Amino acid sequence: MKYEKIYRYRMLILLALIALSMGYIKWKYRDVNWEESTRLITPTVMPTSVPQINDKYPLWSLLPYAEKDFVVDRYVEPLVMAIKIEKEANEKLISEEVYEWMRENKIATESHKLIFEIE
């Protein structure tokens, strides 16, 4: 019979226990000023998959370079650039345009190798 009353008011007892614990925590931390105790979060430096810009990837910051029939979008290896072209595009004309772009950016055209990928 005793347990029937406890079982009947179990939700009320649970809420009373939660209210008492919240009151205790509030009383315990009553003198803490939370605005002053905030800490600055320092960002964690994560390694990046982007290759470092150096003499092996001199045009990295200028990519992607796109024209009408092609897109130079990435380096495959150091000093090897991948060019996506359409099926009917002329590789010789595209390579001349890419070499001209390289000369405009003061990069030696002999240093780079071009690989064509058909889209």
C-alpha cells in the first residue's frame, strides 16, 4: 500500500528531485560571473591536402584557368598540369593557348608537361 502511493506520484517525485538539484547547483555557483570567465577558443591547425606553393606548383594560385574549349583545373604531379577538353577540340591550339597563358605569368613553358583529358 505504501508503494502504490509512491508509484502513483512517481512523476511528481521525479520533478521535485530535478528542481532540488537545479536549486542546489544555482546556490553553489551563485557568485560566479559567467561573462568574465569565458575562454577564447584557439583553432586547431589541421594539415591540408593542398600542395605547398613553390617551384613545383608555380601556377597553383591561378587555377582553374578556363577558356572556350578547355579548362586547366589542377596539377597531376609537380610541373604536370591536367587539361580537360571537349572531344572535337584541337590539342595543338589549346596547348599554344596554355603556353601563352604561362608566358603571361612569367613561367617557363619548357618546364611544364600538359596532359589532356577528354570530358
